[in-house]
Amino acid sequence: MTVTPSSALSSHSSAGRTASGVLSPVRIAVDCMGGDHGPSITLPACQAFLARHPDAELVLVGLPEAIRPAAHWPRVTLVNASEVVTMDDPVEVALRRKKDSSMRVAISQVKATADQPAAAHACVSAGNTGALMAVARYLLKTVEGIDRPAIATVMPNQKDGFTTVLDLGANVDCSAEHLLQFAVMGSALVAAVDGKDNPTVGLLNIGEEVIKGNEVIKQAGELLRAAHERGLLNFHGNVEGNDIFKGTSDIVVCDGFVGNVALKTSEGLAMMMATFIKQEFTRNIFTKMAALVAMPVLNQFKKRVDHRRYNGAALLGLRGLVFKSHGSADAFAFEHALNRAYDAARHRLLDRVHDQIAATLDSLPSGDQDSAAGVGQAA
């Protein structure tokens, strides 16, 4: 790995906080080779991002010839890698064999050591999700008190806002304690990025009643209610799938199997609705004329359901900020992933997650604290 600076970057230690407590400047490491399209998408997205964020700096990681076009961009440092993790590489290959991959080198930029601060405040990659999670967890480790990292992203709701949902696929099987930890991390994420000091948390279930759900969900509900009574979380209660889009709660917590199904189902539904509308408006000359009249409304509808605007899932629970972009993202979508990483770093998400999980564990009764903190030791 070699480093080629294209402009003078201040050291990590020189990045300070403004009067409002936000971090500035914010430095983001980018895996330029990840995803289905690589530099043809990531580089234009990075250029657009820099134009819109004058206080941001980027560390672009990739094959030397691929990232060379950015050599003279302002506020950019180039870091060379000799390997690329492909979208179909097994986790073992990414973790054990490709030790100089752009993904691994990019993640290593956010790793701090005892004698050296991190080179970047956050990392963004559109690469293989399983590989990204495995490499990030191996390099960065988890925050004390967190057993498993979780993937969190936002979905649009009818209140013209967003609902944050986690986990979206990192953990297929979860215990009640894991779901409590997801709620704590999700609360910290929404508080930091969206500015909501006391966001509401809903537990995804097959009904709102306390008696509904399997044993894990019932136990998780008890832990969440206990945390709510101690003022550690703002627990709304059980929510159903349609509540994600109603905006019933700011955060919806579930295991990764359910969350991933919900995410893919919603994306498929949005695409189907768009296809249906297009088919109906192009059916004949009269419907085409109606489409011309309705075009402003149709464009606004398309904007509201455009999944690219919600790109950028946070890998929460790590000792470093890592964000996952869709592998098929275009430049517009990848820029949104950069925006989410920027907002999280700027509002010190990592510190907030650490503080909130520490407060939650300290407040739990000793028996619950041991189970919440010890599950991951054996996992």
C-alpha cells in the first residue's frame, strides 16, 4: 500500500469541534473499487460531494491507475491498493487472502491505535456486504457492550420523513439482548444524524399487543420497557410492518432476517408501483395526454419513492464508522451514502453510541447486565 497526497490534509488530531459541538473538518475514506461499477461511479460521486461540502476531505483508496484522475483534486489524498474484493468473493477470500484490497485498506483508515490516530473519521464502500461486515469487524472490533454490529438504514414514511430500521441482514438469529443493543445504537444514530434528542423506538412484531410474538420478541419487549422506565430509551411499543411507512416510531428494531425481507419487499413494491403507473399512462393517446398534465405530480412522486435518496446503511456497533452503499448505486446514490457518512461523523455518532450503550449497561440490574454484555463473548 502506498499513499499519494494530492493536497495537504490536516492530521486527525487537528480536526476540532465547532461551537455547536460538531466535528470539522470531516475526513471520509472511500473504497473506490467497490460495487458493480467501481471508479466510473465512485469518482464522479466523490467530486460532486466535495463541491457541496467545502469542509470535507476525502481519502480515495483504489488501484493506482483507477484513482489517478483524482490526483489533482483539492482536499483529497490518494491511497493505493493492489487488490479488489469482487461482489461474489467469499468472506474468507476477502478476510484472509486479499489483505491489500481497496476495501480493507479503506476500512483501516478509520482504525486508531495507541500511538496513532485514525486517518479518517468514516469509511464508505459499495462492496460485498458480507465481506465488508467481516473485514470491518475484524479490523475495528466492536464497541464495549455491543455483541454484534447491525446494519441500519432509513426508509421513507408518509409523514414526509424517514424511519430508521435495523438490523437489515447482519444478524439472522438474534437474542432479546441483541435487540436491546440495536435499539440503543439506533437511538444514538437518529439523535446524532437527524437531531432528535429522544427518538421513539418500535419493536417489529406481528401485532401491537404485549402477548404477541415469539419468546425472543416478548423478552426483548420486557428489556425495552425496562430501559424506557429508567429513561434510557423512548420505547413506543410493538409495531407492525405497515408502521414503518406510517412513521409510527422513529426507529424500528428487528432481527436481520426479518429486516432484510422487509427492505427488499419495500424496494420491490416501489419498483412495481412505478412500473404500473408508467404502463397506465402509456396505454393509449388519451392516457399519454393525461400524463403530460400530471407530469409535475408524477415527478414529485418519483422523487419521494426514489430508493437512491435513502442509500447509505450504517454498520453500527464498531469502533469506527463504516457505511455501506448499494452495490448497484449510481453516482447520485453513492453521493447520498457519502452524505450519510459525513453527517454521522460530523455529529460524533461513534461517541454517542459508546456513551448510550455504557449508560444502558450501567443501569441494568446485574443479572440482565451480565446477559446483555456476555452473549457476544461466546458468539
